[in-house]
Amino acid sequence: MYKAAIFDLDGLLIDSERTIRDAWLEVARRNHVALTEAEYLQVVGRNEADSKLILGEIFRGKFSFEEARAGVEILLAEGDAARGYEVKPGAVALLTRLRARAVPCGVASSTRKTEVRRRLELSVLLSFFGAICGGDEVANGKPSPDLFLLASERLGIEPEDCLVFEDSEHGVIGAVAAGMSAVVVPDLKTPNAGVRASCVAVLASLDQALPLCDAWFAAGDAASRSSSAD
């Protein structure tokens, strides 16, 4: 049985990936850059530095990655990003069940930590987590294991005792590389067969994790219920 749960954020806990994708595609269109959805999917689950390398090549000669990102942030601020994204089905129920069992929970997201905290606050999810880890806090983003190992360290739980919930291939690969087990709940992109085979379960939504929760997680120390997010 596992002693802690580590969650991705975008596309798993909150329904943000489509809005963010559409903003990038719109900024590219406005600037006459032929960015396709398939090309954009290459950066799903990756941190800002890796996204810059990938999208920067596509934008080359048109405008900089920083200019594109600024345009995306303007579009997001006009919509869901300012109000908070809708929470994914099953997320609150699963987090509530884990809290009742005193299972420590953390977030390991490729998004910048300050933005991760902001999105969690707007979605009223922040209080469920004892550790918050952002992609700007590690040298190597997903699919490297660094972000997951940081979350494990902050939770005070060994990697092999952590179960990771992810929606992207990059996240699952990073979790497994960290010595953790993974559950994948696909969002924008269906992971390939090899990635799916490496997972404990492939779920259609977090709703399906609820009946498995007690079998997956050992009840924790009640003191852990009062932990606060880093």
C-alpha cells in the first residue's frame, strides 16, 4: 500500500489544458505562425524551459517565445485563468477521501510554483496539499524525475511509497523514473501503449479512483492532516 499521493495539476485536477492550448494556438494565428495542435501537444506536461526550446523553434523568425507567452497570458487573464478553472470530476471527492485517511498529498506541476498556488487557491483546492512543487524549482522538468523527487522529499515519504496521478506521458515517465507508481487519467493526449502498461491503472476520470482508494493507500498519521503546503 502507498503512503502518499502526488498529483499533477493542469488537465488532471483542473480543466485548464484546453483553454491554455487554445490561447497558444490563437496567439500563433494572430502572428501568422503555423502552430498545429499536434505540435503544441509536444509541450503538454513540460516545464517552461523545455517548452521554450520546442516552441521557440516553431516561432523562430516570427516573434520570441517570451512575446508569445505574454500574449497567451493576456488571453488567459481575460477568461478562465482570472476566475479559476473548473475542477475535474472526482478530484474533490478523492482528495477528501485521502484527507480523511490522513494520506499526505502533494502537487508536482510543470507550471511555475507561484501560478500553481494561484490556480489551486482559485479552485479552492490548496488546503488539501502538504507540498507544492513547481517546474521552475528543478533543473530538469518532466519527463525527468526531479520534480517528483522534490515532492517526495517535501512530503517526507520515500519515492517507492508514493502513488502519482498524471494525465500526460511526460508525467508518467518522470514518476516511474523517480521509483514511484503511477495512475494515468488522459486528458488532451492518450498515452502510448508502453506508458499505459507502466501504470498501476488507466482511468477515464478521477471518479474511478475513489473505490480503489482504500486498497491503494494505508491510513496515515492523523497529525499529517494539519500539514500546510510548501
